[in-house]
Amino acid sequence: MRHFTCVQDIGDLKEAVNEALDIKKDRFRFTALGKNKTLLMVFFNSSLRTRLSTQKAAMNLGMNTIVLDVNQGAWKLETERGVVMDGDKSEHLLEAIPVMGCYCDMIGVRSFARFESKEEDYGEQILEQFIRYSGRPVFSMEAATRHPLQSFADLITIEEYKRTACPKVVMTWAPHPKALPQAVPNSFAEWINAAGYELVITHPEGYELDPVFVGHARVDYDQKRAFEGADFVYAKNWAAYADPHYGQVLNKDRNWTVDAGKMALTNEARFMHCLPVRRNMIVTDDVIESPQSIVIPEAANREIAAQTVLKRLLTPE
């Protein structure tokens, strides 16, 4: 595997999940694989789980790690080609990226959608420049349109907790005070579709995702109906995708908050969320603190997902 940005890069999903579960049994078995190798993690946006889990995964494999927060201590970076750099940005990505490549063997990049241009966001401008100019294997630590490390961890978690071969998985929109990217819901839908599970996406009208990611999932605008018989409930907010409202918050309807009454409609479903979560906006305290909540094991699997990906990137084809 040369790069990792989406579910297609991982290859056979069943094999990837089995490899991840095997690594989880002994995560220090491959420490020689990364000896004298350096991982550079570049953050254009904030992180907690992604930073900690990926750095820990690299250490498990014997790698050195360098963490660069672009917004603290680095030169301000220009990302657009052809601009006259007479403002506050001192360095261009076209020079910065190959320089970064000189100091490492692999690069992880975290860069969210800006909501300034759908074309630029969905063209993955920053991530693609790292792939093109770094000369190193590159993996996404969340990009404008996808969060594949999160989705891989989600799938591993579902595999561990499912009670049927083909569970019903419901991804529900939930209210949030800010406009959030579609990366997590896009990616989750992409991975669950690829796994062949029954996927239902429920949200208010106006929050339709890109059909490329929705795939063969069923869309239901009635949240309670969607919850009926669910085995897993994945809650997440996202801003509008469709023009002319791209990146906008269309409503903050608290009736979409996941509560105990809605969870009672399910097949004793497990509750999932990528974290961080706005309590009593996305989900009520009693649901996220209930025995059915698996948000902490889900977060713990971020390390396993990252280690599986890094191991594959380190292994010559």
C-alpha cells in the first residue's frame, strides 16, 4: 500500500479487519518493522485521538515520530498556486512539502474542509499536494471529505460487538452549534457500504450527503422510523452539502438529539460517536453513559486502525 486516503486503498476489508484484530492481541510484535524509520504528522487542524493514537501506533512499530502543528511555531503556509505572496504567509506548500519529505519516511496529514469552496474541498487540495510533492507514502489523518482512520476503527469496533453477520447500522444527523465538515459521515457511509452491512442514514431535509458516499444506503427523513430495529446507532453532525447552502447550518433542531426514548426503539443498539461530542446536543448524558455506549472502546481502536495502516505502509509490496 503506497498511500491511504479511502476504503479502496486498504484492499480486502475482511482481511484488513482480521489483521487489525490480530495486531490487537500483540501490538508490539512488529517493533523491528519501523526501526530507524520516521513518521512526520502534519496538523493543519486540532486533534486529540488522532494525534495520540497515531503516535502510539507508530511507537508500537518502533518508529520515531515528529509532530508539526502548522498553526503553532511554523511559518504561515500558502496553499494556492499563482498568488502574489505579499500578505502574512511566508512559505508556500510547494517548497514546504518536499522539505518535509527530506526529514521523514512517511507523512500523515490532517486538513479539514474550509467551506470556502466545495470544489477545492472535494478536490482535497492540500492532501493531494502532499501525495504529489513529498516523495513519501502519505496517509490521511482526516481530510476535507473523508476520515478513513476513524472509519476503519469504527468498522473494527462493529466487528467486535456485532451479534449478527449483517447488522443494521443507522447513522443519524444530530444538532450542533457550529458548521462541521462531512468527512466523518462521508467516510463512515463509504466503509459501512463496503462492508456490506445494512446502512440507513437519517437526517433532516437539506442535509443530504454527496450521493457518491451515500451509495446504496437507505435515506430516511424520519429519525424514529430509522432507529427501529437498529443494531448500531452512529450519531454525527454535519453541515449542508448541497448548493447553494454548502457548509451552512440549516437548523439546530434539538428534536434530533439521540436520547433514551429513541434508543429504546432499537434492537438494544450500541451507541457510537467519533468524539469529541457535545453532550445534550448530539446525545444525552444517559445514553452516552449507558452500558450500550461503546465510544471509549471505539476510540481505543483508533490505535489499532492506525497501526494496521502504518504496518501496511511500511511493508514493501
